[in-house]
Amino acid sequence: MSRFVGTCTLLVSFLRRDRWMLLGWIGANVAVYWSQAVGTKAIYPTQADLDRAAASMESNPAFIALAGPTRALDTIGGQVAWQSSVTGAVLAALMSMFLVTRHTRAEEESGRDELVRSSVVGRDATVAATILLVLLANGVLAASITGSLVGYGLSWTGCFALGASAGLCGLVFGAVALVSAQVVRSARAANGLTGAVIGIAYVLRAIGDVGPGALTWVSPIGWSQAVRAFAGERWWPLALLALTATALTVGAVALLHRRDYAGAPWPVRPGPARGGLHTDLGLVWRLQRASVIGWSVGLFVGGVSYGSVGDGVEDLLGDSETSRDIFLATGGGDLVDSFYGVAVVMLAMITCGFTVTSVLRMRGEEVAGHAEMVLATAVPRARWAAAHLTITAVGTVAGLLLAGLGLGLGYAAVTADSAAVFRFVPAAAQQLLSVLLVGAIAWVGYAWRSRSGVLGWVAVAFCFVVLMFAGVLQLPGWVQDLSPFHRLPMLPAEAFDLGEAVLVGASTVLLVVVGHVLMNRRDITNQ
Amino acid sequence: MINGLRKTFGSFAALDGLDLEVDQSEVHGFLGPNGSGKSTTIRVLLGLLRADGGRVELLGGDPWSEAATLHRRLAYVPGDVSLWPSLTGGEVIDLLGRLRGGLDESRRAELIERFELDPSKRCSTYSKGNRQKVALVAALASDVELLLLDEPTSGLDPLMEEVFTECIDRFRGDGHAVLLSSHILAEVERLCDRVSIIRSGRTAESGTLAELRHLTRTAVAAELEAVPRDLSTLPGLHDLLVEGNRVRFDVDTDHLGEAIARLSAAGIVSLTSTPPTLEELFLRHYGERLEPGQEPA
């Protein structure tokens, strides 16, 4: 087995390098489940409270699209499973993706793997250690989720079902990342590809849960919820997840054996000997166009998918008069509009993924030493940054408006109500203000210190927590108001508020200016 | 050009009172051990890093506040050239040239041919030496007055190194200046008019190679008719070794004349004197601790 010589040593070194990262991901994921259990108990102290809440939630298609099919919502376990499992699955998927890419393609791309391989390390040791690492991480995650909920006092079987479905979901997407790492040449592209698969899995599940159910069965996230934790568990979807993860891993290893070191299954083609790039803006566009186009297409398709649910959301109400009354009393306004109000916010939050990544591309350029090549020419720092921010803004505007357009077109195709486009596109346009504000936060962080660009992701995580968990965490109103997505009215269900829009827009402008000042004062380094 | 430059990263003083001056039509060698602050100095000159103290003047301007304007008149080749993996070498050369304000087309073509560079390959497939060639072609094909080169030839093969040397000679011939950081002593000896050696963020020595040699010791071996008794009392004499009528010693170059006079008085049978090699010169400055009295004024 000389192919695997050194696997253990590598695994130990991976664990050492990743210890804080693993602790963060697993801790955050466990907190999502555990806080849900504690929070549910706190807001609905009696069974009657829980029953009433369950009735209103079961009837709300927007909630279903966000969180998944509703089962046993009149129990704490059912509430935890419903509210946490999508977030948990996505977090597990992202953790696995970062772990896999970091130790495979990123190492190959940087040349560090070459150094490792030159020592006494078997041909398959790196990939074996990576697979073991992901198994271990998701195993610990599953055990921690199970343990924390059992510790809280929920039933063993339900807790295990919930933990195992999150862990296995992580393994499936870890295997997807392993395949991606074989077919593209850069870590960035590998993460992009895997991220797209996770996004598609999420959207398919969302559409499937409110509309054509078959779509849910195309998504691993859907399978993980089909385990029905705390609602008469069935175990075979877990086997489906495990089989898929195994098959993808085997496929990835086969691809690995067929390709050249640091290569991909196909060769690099030569390009033009003369440059068509004339400006720094042209360069940034060239670097980001694949990402802009990919995200725009993805967001448009996501919009069309949400839109094609049409008026079907009405059907989910069923015949229950009480639930309809409760929903209309609490949510207010038109049911379909409020569903689409939430859909627009979801699409806007997904757009933040592009926006923050795009802003932080500057950090990537700086660390790689590309920035200094440009800044050593006659391009001033401010112009270099402005070129990047321009592309970020263009991509954000294009992506989110296309999402709104898709939403309207999808809806119009199903309901023949073509005026919907004029309701949904302005709703998306309004949320542009929120997304650009998040981008501006990433920019200020980066402009302050290259490393602090991560503030952008902190802002996205915060807005996501406010959207999904504000109720259960009982966040005070002023904290929720810090999220622009919460501040701005949910068009088209609510009325436009000029004051709030100006406030969010002005904050963005202010942050961009502050970032400009900070950027012009600091050192350009390669750390 | 640079006077008493200081730059700290946290509590670490990367540059601690550095002085450096490069004249027109001069290739100035910039030498020092790894981590002595050469790249930091060049990055301050490029306005990428902000100086914490001292005075820095570049082409008559302030490299921090007038960075972009000054960059029209200079070109830079980093030691570790990192290029956009998805662009071709040709695209990068054209882009960097245009961003600087223009490229001499005929020189671009000539340089690509002389450096034997395939401009249609993607940068991800270039070796280190080829990436360096891309940056060198982009720098040398632009119309500038100053080149800032940070170990530009560390990845080049000897043939390409020769091409590089010729290009730099021609650039100097046009009346332009070069700051060349390098560890390749043959290259420094061949190209540089003056040299500055830095250690631990400050200038240890600066001058022409002849001047620097003057500061070091010459090795002398001689066979004498009779060895004078008081030879060891000569000023500036080191490592004296006497074997019968043969003597060997090192002498500070300043005191070479006196030493030879003394030997001559004793009757020289044979004499060899070896001037210090460049290697010895550098080893002395890289390796030894600077005595307080030895610091340059």
C-alpha cells in the first residue's frame, strides 16, 4: 500500500492547520440547532402556543421555501428540524467544500503539494488524507449536533436523524468539491463550481417543496430533509446520501488518476499573442467576467424557478380557515405578494455571495502580487480600486435585476399576469441598496486592512441570522434594524419607504468614501 | 534620493535609517543578505509602502503622494513575478505597457525575439524564468528613465542573462538610471557603476567597486631574504603566518603601501598580492557584525 504512505502524517498536519477553522464551522453549525431548541421553548412556553405557531407556519409558503417541508411543527423537535436543517446542511456543505479545495487544488496550484510529494508520501496520500479529514469533520459535526440536542432533552432517534442527515449532506458536497478539484485548474474555479452546485441544490429543494415535489428529489438537501427527523423517521434517504457521496468520491479519484499533476482532463490552449486589454477596468472585467456571467445566469434561473411557483402558494394553505386567518393577520396583505417579498430578499442575499466575493477579489490580487504589477504602472490606487468596485457594482446590479426579471417572467408564464414583472423588478431594484451596502462593508474592511475584508462575510452572516432566526433568538428590534434587508420594506407586499431607501443608500456612499480614505493611507503588502 | 529611511512592520524595524542615491546614467547595485530590506526599500520607492521616517525623493517627486505620475517615468520588475494565470504573456506585456502610458512597438518585438519568449502561452503555463521575461520585456519596451529591478535574473538561464546584460547596458547608454538588486556577483561586477550594501535595514557601505575594494584587505604572500622582526607591529596587518623565509598575511588595503615598503627593505625574493574578490567583499559585509565605528557617515 505504498500509495498511501504518509496519509496519517498528512491528516495530522491538516488537523493542526485547520483546527480553528474546524472549530468555528462545527461550533457555528451546532449553535444553529441548539439555539433553535432553546429559542423555541422560550417563545412558545406552552403546547397551546406551539400549536398556534405551527398552524400559522404550516400555511406560509414563503417559510416553506426558505426552510423546507413542515412536519410535526407542534413539537420542539419538529421545530428544530424544520428551522435548522437547511441552514445546517448548507453550512456542512460549505465547510466540506472549503476543506477539500484547500487541501487539494489550492495546494497543487500554489506548488506546496509538490514539496510535500517530493518527500516520502504515497501517490494517493493527499487525497486519502483529505477524504479522511472530511469524514472526520462531518462525523464530529453529526455527533455534536446529536449530542447537543440529546443533552437538551430531545429524543435520541430524532436527534440522530438530524445530526446524521447534516453530516452526510456535508459528505456529499465534499465529494462534489473533490470532483470539481479534478476538472478545473484553480481553487477559485473549484469553489465556484461547488458553490454553484450547492446553490442549485438549495433552489431545487425550495421550488420542489412549494411546487413540483419531484425537484426536491434531485437535491441532496431535499434528501437530508426527507429523513423526517422527529416526524416518524425514515432511514433510507441517509443511505441515498451515503451512496452518492461514495460514488462521487470514487469518480473523483478515477479522474485524479487520469489527469496530469496540476492539470485538468483537458490541456490549456494558447491564446492571443497581442493584448486586447487597454485599461485596468478592462483587466478587472476580464478577470471577473466568468463570475459575473455565471452568477447572473444562476440568479436569473433562480428567479424563474421561484416565479414559476406562481399562485400555487395559495394551495398550500389548504382548507384550514383558521390558518388562513392567522397568516393574514400576522403577515398582513396578499399571500402571494408576501411569498414573493421573501423570495426577493432570498435572491438578494444570494447575490451578496457574488458581491462580497467580487470585492474581496482585490485582496486576492494584492496577496498574489498582481496588484503591485498594476500599481507600479501609472494607475493610481484609487483608480485600481474604483475599477474593481465598478465591476462589483455592475455584476451586482445585473445579477439582482435579472433575478427580479426572472421572477416576473416565471410568474407571468404560469399565471399570464405579465404585469408581475413591474412588481418584482422594482422589488429587486430596491434590495440592490441592501446588497451594495453589504459590498461597501466588505470594501471598508478590505481598505482598512487587507485581512479585514472578511467583515463582508460577517455582514452577510449577520443579515442571514436576522432573516432566519430573529424570532427564535429574540433579537431586539434595534439589532434587527441593523440589517438593511430587515429595514427596507418587503416589496411588493409592503409599501416603498423613501426614507429608509435614502438611509441605506447614503450609508453605502459614506462607507465607500471612508474606504477610499483608508485605502489611500495603508501599505500594499502581500499578506 | 533616499535619506535616513525608516519603515517598521509592527515592532519589527525593516528599514532603520537607510541612505541610497542613484545618479543618472548609472546602474546602481543594491546588495544585502536575505531579509535585509532590499525589497522593502523598492516597495517604498514604488509608493506601495509608506515610509515611517526619513526623506525619500524619486525622480524629483514624492513616491507616496505622486506615485502614479512618477510611474509613467519608471518600470519595475519584481523578484517573484506573479502574473494573471488566464492571460497570455503577450496580453500582459501590452496591458502593462498601456497602463504605463505606451510601449515601443519595435522594441517589444525585438525583445520578445531576443528573450525567445512565446507570447501566446497562458501565464499559468510559464516557468519562473519565463514569467520574469514577460516582466522584463514589458519594462524594457517602455519609454522610461528609471528601472527598479528586484533580483530580475534569478530565474534566467546564462544565455538570457547575457541578453539582459546587453539590454541594461543599452538602457544606461541612453542616459537612464537603474537600481538593480541582485545576488549574482558576476552580474553586479559586470553591470554596476556603484554599489550599496545594506544590512539590517541600514546602509553598510556605498561607493564604486574600486572604492569598496579599498576598504578591504589584500592577501600578500612573499619570500624574503630575511623576515623582519617587527613585521607584526605593522598597522592594519592581520593573520600573519611565518614559515622560515616565507610570510603570508592580510593587510588593510589602506596600509598596503607601508607593508610592501617594509618587505622591500627586507629584500623580496618573490611576491604575490591578491586583491580581494567581490565574494570576499560581500562575505565581509554580509557576515560580520558591524562595529559601531565602522558605520558609514
